[in-house]
Amino acid sequence: MPEELPLPPASFEFLVISYKTQAEMNLGLLKLTDDQPPPDIRVARHLIDMMAMLQEKTKGNLSWEEERLLNNTLTELRFRYMQAVSEKKTT
């Protein structure tokens, strides 16, 4: 039996990075495997909306670093989402 890799600690930062990675994969920005499913902008939008809900529900309860990470991640993903939607319309 192969040795299992340790899991990262459960943290707010890990949650944000996990959602970000999933959104990037669904926007077609990140390819982790050769047999990865095609981009799905609808799923990417759902993940972005989930992060926005998390932002609203945690307002005033995050450290400065956590708030900055979430804000910056959402800003970047929203921009990338708009780019993906725009590119899809032109093709």
C-alpha cells in the first residue's frame, strides 16, 4: 500500500484556495490531468457565487489576511469569468 500524503490543515485559506482552484479548472485556466473534463463556465460561476456568499457571511469575522485573500481571489475570478464569457460569445 503506497504511503498516503498528509492532508493540509483545515483552514479558511485552504477553503478559499480550493474554491479558486476549482473555479480556475472550470474556466479552463488550469489543467491538472490529461483526462480533465472540458471547461464549464456555469460551474465556475457557481463557485464564484459560493465564495461571494462566504464573503458576505463572514464579514467582520475574518483576519485582515483572510479578508484580503478572499477579496483578491474574488476580484481575480470575476475578471477571469468575464473574460471567459466574452471569449465564448465571440466564438
